[in-house]
Amino acid sequence: MSSSVTTITGEKEIRLADVDPAATDGLTEQEADRQFQELQNELRELHDLMMAAETHGLLLILQGMDAAGKDVTIENVAGALNPQAFRVKSFDKPTEEERMHHFLWRADVATPMVGEAVVFDRSYYEQAMPEELQGDVFGERRARRFEHIKAFERILADEGIIVIKVFLHIGKVTQEQRLENRQNEIDQAWKLSPSDWKKHRQWDVLIEAYETVLNGTATPDIPWHVVPADHRWYHNPAVARIVVERLREHREQWEASRREIGEQNRKEAQEARAEGV
């Protein structure tokens, strides 16, 4: 994993101010692109193995400030996944129906099946933010919600879902530049809303809130990965490496399962063919 990526396990407090959003591990853009191509190829291969084995699923949760690069990550990193078993779930404000259920309901029904890869573009973590930051928690309810989230993710992991949580960390100046670019480019302006500038002015409060959320919901088994995201050419391979290294742990198991399933399918096919001779 890239040395500039900070892993939060919940065992000690991490401050986002201590993570350089412009870090690149000394890579050039050309070297990062070369590594990214290799990682994309391996990611596709690992996803194919996971599809064949049908023992695990992948849930990649992407969080970050506005304009942090979540769409770019989905397009480039998740774009390497097999489209036959891949989808994206975007989380906006809860609908009226969703508000009538517990806060994890809409996420639960969107989680992956075995063999499938799903990306959450934002997630239930939005609902772990304080009310003044457009979340819906306050006081002690926030701490309880953190425990509910960790319990939910443990259930997923126990059922074979590989949960990977990534926070794309950009700097305040970078965010301002990207918001200005969206505002000035008509083809990008559809992504911009007045609330984006309001939240930009709340930068320090938002950063503090995210620190609380990340530290309060990370565990050694399901940590948060804070990825420097000022340079898109860096954060794409950084996120891809996190996912690939996590999936690699299952390669041998998946390969064995694929061979076993293949042998069984071949035997059944031979028997079916022989019956018709």
C-alpha cells in the first residue's frame, strides 16, 4: 500500500491535518499511470475469480469532501471491474420511503451479492454527520449510530462481503479550484450546487466532523484508508492498490473454487451429453 495512504483502525486518533493531501510518494505522473494500468489488469482478473467462486462480494465505500474525486475514482478504478457483476449506488438525501425505515435500510438492500462488486458513492456515513452539517444525528445518538455502523459492517464481513472504506482527502485550496472550474465550465456546472460553496466555508467544521466519523467507525478488521487526492493521477492507482491488495488475500481460495466448480460443470456436461448419444 502507498506510504502516503493513512490507515485508520480505531486504535488511535488520527487527524486529517496530519495527512498531506498533495502527497504522491515521489511518483511521477508517468510512473503512476504505468502502475495503474497493471493494477487495473489485476483487479479485473481478481474480480473474475471472485465471480466464479461465488464465496465473496466486494463493497467499496467512497467518502470525501465535495469535488474530492469520487466520480473519477468510480470511472477509472471501478471501471476495471467486470460490468456483468458491478454496479454503483449513489446516496443522496433519503427519500420519504427511506426515512420511514432505519437509517441503514437503504444501504442494506443495496449491498452486493456474492460474486458482485458494488461501489457506494457516499453512503450511510452521511447520516452519521451532525445536523448542522446536513446529517441527522446529535448528542449521544451519534455514538450509538457509530456502533450500529460497525455492527452492520461486521455482519457483511461475516457473510463474505469484503468491505473497503476509502476517504479521498483533498486540500481546501484544491477544493476551491475544482469548484471554480465547475462553475466556469458549462459542461461541469451541472455538478455544482449553492450548498457546495456553503460547505466550503464550513471547511474546518466539516474536517473535524469527518475526523470524528472516521475515528469512531474504523476497526482493525474494517479500517478506513485516507488517500491523498489533490492529484487524481495519484489517487486512482492508490485506491486501486488498496482494493487489489485486499482481494489478493483470497486469490488461492478463489482459484481452487473455480477449478472445483469447473470440474463439476465439466463432469455434468459430459454426463448430459452421453445421455443424448
